[in-house]
Amino acid sequence: MKPEYRYEIIMYWSEADQAFIAEVPELPGCAADGPTYRAALENAEAVIAEWIETARELGREIPLPRGRLLYA
């Protein structure tokens, strides 16, 4: 069972990349892409886990999820 992280993920289509982009604003530099919305989301979930694992290995602080950061 994979861990469940509750970080906000911002999804959008990038014409330049011809892919969906998934950004995780609470984790600096954490982003993923994919040819479909679902693929980008799955890739983002994997990258979040890798980001947290790397931060732990390096002894860096891991931000607590704050929930929704942006408002429409």
C-alpha cells in the first residue's frame, strides 16, 4: 500500500510540452508530467514520495501539507 500524501497538486495542460503538468507548490521543485491527466497525477504521487524520501535521507525539513493554497 502506497502512502497517502495530502499536498495540493496543480494540474494544467502545457501546449509547449504537449503534456499535462502536475506541480506540488508546497514541495520546492516537485513536479511531474504525463500524456494524460491521470498519468501526470500518478507521476506526481511518485515524485512526492521520492521528494520526501530524499529530504529524509538528507535530514531536511518536510513541510506539513497545508491544504488548498490557491483560490479561483
